Amino acid sequence: MDSDKPVQLTEDVLDPEEEEKRLAALAREANRLSELRLVLLGWRWPGKSLTGNTILGREEFRLERAAEFCVKRQTEVVGRQVTIIDTPGWFSAQDTPAVYQQEMVRGATICGPPGPHAFLLVIPVGMFTDVDRARIEEHLALFGERVWRHTIVVFTWSDVLRNMSIERHIKREGKDLQWVLEKCKRRYFVINNYIFGEHPQLRQLMEKIEKLVAKEGIYKPEEVEEEKKPLENNQNPTPNRELGARPKVNSAVGLAKVAGDTPQGSVNGVTD
């Protein structure tokens, strides 16, 4: 009987592994955006401007500039038109002036309508304290609670890790860093800021941003206008101490001093 004959596979039946690759490629293509609008956030030391230069593939943001105003730059990256807004870095040992806070918020409106696809919160690998967490929380609050849905943490100074995985570092730093990552649904990326031009990580970063947009949509400043309220200088004051977000005292790169040394994110002695 015909039912006793073995089933013959046709050429149309794909290998399961190949089929998985094909479906993954289709998903990437479905999420692909022809344009990406990004806003860089962070304090004044983490290599924020350097990260913008890495994504753009050239030095568009001056690392030595006085970070008082937003700077907008754009170019084509991995087949996409990418616009990046570098915002003023917030202060580490004192409250950020209201004029700086307002300028940071303006960064979400000048990248182009209807708003940024993602905020890249730049955090250097190193000690992360409760003060770091408080500073991040109070400054992202300027954009409204919804900003966390559109935020990706970008870790810089990753050479401090040497052979340690980023997952182990996150676990070692404890609840404060983990709280930040949980707020943005554990979206994070480790970037090497010492490669320019054809950067092997950029395609992966672009795809991560596109997945975020596919799930969360675009951050629209006008929808959170009521939530945005710059902090008053006497509201929730931050202790007058330096942020701990610099390489550990015993790190292998030899950056033993918390203040006074040139950070890893610097070029020719100037920093972001």
C-alpha cells in the first residue's frame, strides 16, 4: 500500500536551522528603519560624545567643548540615515543648573519629528553607587516616566573588564545598577569606542534599537509634556560627593585616582 512507502522530502522542505535563519532575516527586515534618531544622555565623564563619534564613524562631536548646549549631527550608518543629539552632561558633584536641564529636554525635540527612536544612556564600566542611581533617576524624570520604555544603556570603558563578562559585572555592582537596567527592561549594549569607520558592532546596535521601536514605538515629547518638570535646586538635593562611575581603584588599567586622572573616555587629555 502507498501508506507503507517512506515519505520523500521535496526540495521545498528547508533544514530547520536554515528555516530559523530565514525567519530571523525576515524579522530584521520587517523591523528595519531607513532613519534613526538618537539622543545621548549621561553625566560629564562617561565618554558620551565619544560614543556619538563611534556611531557616526568620525569625530563630529568635539570632546573638549563646553557641554552647555545640545549638538545635532547626522550621517548614513549601515544603510540608515542616523541623527544623533549630544546633550549636556549632568554634573557629578553638584546639582545640575535648571538651564542645563531645560537644554537636555530640548534634545528630544530637535532631533526631528515625531521624536527620538531611542535614548542611549551612557554608563562607564566601573563602580556604580546609590548616588549614580539617584542622578540617573532624577535626570531621566525630566523626560517623563515613559522615557524608560525607549532607553538603552550603553556601557563604555569596557576594557576595564578584561576577561570579565558584562553580566558578571552587572551582578557584582549590585542592586543600584540592576535597578537602572530593570527600568529599561534590561536593554543594554557594550561598545568599543576605540574603533572608527567600519565598526563591527554598529549593525548589532542598530538592530537592537529597531527591535525597541517595533515593541515600544517612538518617544513623542508632546505626549509627556505634563510629566516633564525640571527639578528645583532645593528639591531632592543630591549629596555633594563625586559619582563613583569611574574605573575601580584596583582596576587593571591603573586608573587609581578617583579624581585628577584622565578618564578612559578621553582623547589627548580632553574629556566628554
